[in-house]
Amino acid sequence: MDVLADVLRTARAGGTLSARTVLHAPWGVAFGEELRAGFHVVVQGTCWLRLEDGSEPSQLVAGDVVYLPHGPRHVLSDAPGRPAQDWRRLYDEHAGSEVRVEGGGARTVLLCGSYRLDVDGPSPLLGALPAVVHVPADQAARTGALAASLTLLAAELDATRPGTDVAVERLIDLMLVYLLRAWLARQPADCGGWLAAVADPQVGRALALVHAEPGRRWTVDSLARAVGLSRAAFARRFTERVGEPPLAYVTRWRMTVAARLLREADQPLAAIADQVGYDSEFAFAKAFKRSRGLPPGRYRSAARAA
């Protein structure tokens, strides 16, 4: 089981917005729609990225790629402190095609996009990532798969052709995987957190087992035996690496899987309950409401309405 892929697949809830964005100085564009993770690729020129948390702005240059997994409000501009227009409003005005801001100065070209995430439950991956995941231009260029996905994405966003919407969604998924690989390659071995836990021989193996079979009746003893540790040593190591006890993680992941099935599948609640390890629909509904604040049926209706 590829735990990273499983988490990415489950966290993604669709709803992609993306466009080539051409800006002539002076300019500023603001991003901040709720429930969205954002990404930006600097194709040409330079710009400044500023989060609305009081932190200092940072400069991005051609070839840089940034991913904002928590969807914080932020501004891109040609110079720090510029007034900013709302990018989503510009996107709607241009009917989802190339977004433009016409000034009289230097030209900057960006690939900008966002998509909805399942953020009503805490994601182990998203919680481990910083506010801004930045892959500098030189590293992006050296990472062949990332560079190739960016080239293909730019080509699709240059002009609308048959199948463009599907191609863009798939390329964004690929870009995210390659971007995270490139970013992880730069992190120290002792960086800690969930990402380090995945790489831990025993804890990573336990996580893979849980993700492969979320409906199995896991116990601390059975997981410990599977990875060759005593019960006490495994529980301590897992909690230190992951940040919560083994069975708490099992329950949380089951609810994450159940939420995805409720959004995407038409299976009866009893079938979903069985897939995530509950003997009865009632027990599953009680656990799901405790985790997500809504009973499964109402969650499904609300998710599909959204």
C-alpha cells in the first residue's frame, strides 16, 4: 500500500479551477476561497507571495512552484504592498480562459489553480505540511517528472481543446505528487511528523497495513505483531511518530475513507459500514457523527449538494 497516494486520493474532493494568468505591472491578485488548496507556477517574470498572517513576503522567480495545502488567504503581486484584485472574480469574468491584468509594465505569466479538499476531517498529510510548499526553479528543472507535468499543464492551459478539462485535472494530480516528492527530497531525515512516520520501518509498515485494510479489526497487539515489536514498544513508537495512539489513527482513517465513499459512491450505508470495520450501520452512524458532526446520510446529501 502506497500510503502517500492513498492519503492524496482521499483528501482530494474535486472542483478544479485553473488558468494561465498574464499580468502586466503594476498588479496584485488575491486568493482565498475557503476549502481550497492552491498552487502557482511562475512561467515568466517574477512576483511576490504574501500570506495574510503578517509574515514577510517572499519573492518567486521563473520556474518556481508553490503549493498552499491549507488554502490560506494570500496575495501575489509584482511588488510588495500592491492593492490586489480577487483572482476568482477575474477568472469568472474571463469565463475560465486566460486571466489577464493589463498594466503598462513588465510581464509576468503564472499558472494558477486550486481545488477543493476534504477538510471537514483532519488529514494526516495536510497537517504535516507547512503553509507554503516551495520547490525552487533549479530543483523543479532537475526533477524530470515534475518539469514534464508542468510543461504539459502549461500546454493544456494555453488553449482549450477537446478533453482539456479532464487533462488538466489529471495533470494537476500528477503535478502534486511530483511536487511533494521533490519537496520531501529536500527535507532532513529527522524532520519528524507524519511524513517521517511513513518512512519509519515499523510505523510505516503499520500505516500501510491500516490503509490497505481499513475495515480489518485491528488491535494494538495485532499491529505490533505484524511489525515485529512488543505491544508497549509499538504503541510508544507509533504515538511518538504519528502524534496520536494507533487505534485513534485507525478510527480517524476509517472515518476519512467513509467520508470519501459517501461523497463518491452510491453504496448503502450498511455496505460502507462493513468496509470500514463496523458490525452494524447504527454503530457506524454513531461513530461517523461523532467524527464529522453529521450522520452519514445527511453528510452524503450535503456533500453532493455542495
